[in-house]
Amino acid sequence: MSFYIGETELQMRRRILVTLQDMTRRLLDATRSLVSMYDSMVSGSDGDVEAQRSEVSKAIGDVEAYRRSLVRQLSEVGAMLINREDVLRTAFMLEDIASYLDSLAFRIYAGKQYLTGIGPLGDRLREMLNQTLNAVTKLNDLSRILQVNPGKVSELASLVEREEKNMDGLYRDALVDSLVRIKDFKQLLVYRDVVERIERIADLSLSTSEMLMIVALRL
């Protein structure tokens, strides 16, 4: 997407915000597919697992493509957009979330034998994945409100913070439960690696929401 000569700063901002919204939209798609992939894995629907894993990868690829597009847009804007560095930082943070989602999908897929049939620990993992979906959903809502009503960004950002705090509690409980219930060392490593990555996504969602607040303040 290129800017034409004479395009106003307002039009530039709108184009850039649309790209940020596209990034969060595809992040949300990836997260939904990841949750569905885990559900299919637990239920033994191998065909669905493969399809949903492919959807995760496709959505992650789109996020990366949107980030590259945004970099090109910002390079064309130059000094005309005063908060371009904040926008760029936000885009890279969104891409970081995408990278964690991608690695999480791989680890869940590769660790299937250790992550299914584990009773309450599986329920805990599912709850954490749902919490991740909630956080990314709020992040997507936040990016969409930037163009419509920037004044509501702080309100939505507080919801992301609440989801992250909820995740902290789930994460601590999962770690304690895993030490008590899991006797196999390999299974313990796989389980802890997965829950740590889920918790990291929640942390990144909060940090990104804070960056979006900064972007909103300078619109």
C-alpha cells in the first residue's frame, strides 16, 4: 500500500490504523484456531488438528506480511507522522505475539502424547488457552476502537490488564499442580513449557495494549 502525493496526514493515519487492525484481526483468528486445535487433539480428531494447525500458520504468515507492509508505509510517511515510532513498535510487538502463538501451536502439536489424557491438568491448560483467547479478543477490540473512539482505549486496555492478572493466577496454579501430579520428567518439561508460553502471550498482550494507548494519545 503506497501513499499518493497530496495525501493528508489524517488519511495516512487511517491507512496505518487499518493495517494495525488487520494484524490484530489475524492474531485473533490464529488464537481461535489454536484453541480449536487443542480441543480437536483432546477429542482425537486428527484431521481437524491438521487443518487447524494449518490455519494458525496461515494467520501468522498474514500478520508478518501486514507488519512488512506497515514498515513500508511508515518509511513513505517519513517525518509527516509524529508517532510513527510508536506505531512501528506496536507492530513488532504484535508480531512477537504471533511468533509465540506459532511456537505454542508447534509445541502443543509435537507434545500431543504428553498433553492429552491428563485429567485436571488438561482442564487447566484449556482454561489458560481460553484466557489467552479473551486477552487477544480484547486486544483486537482495542485496535478497532482506535479509529472510531480513541478516548475509549484506556477503558479497553484495563480489560486486557484484567485478563492478564487472571492468567497470572491460572499460571501459578498450573505450575503447582504440575509439580504435584506429573511424575514423568519429560511430560513435566513439556507441560511447563506450554503453560509458560501461554502466560507469555498474556504478558505481551498487556504490553501491546499499553502501546496502543500511547498511539491513541498521539492521534
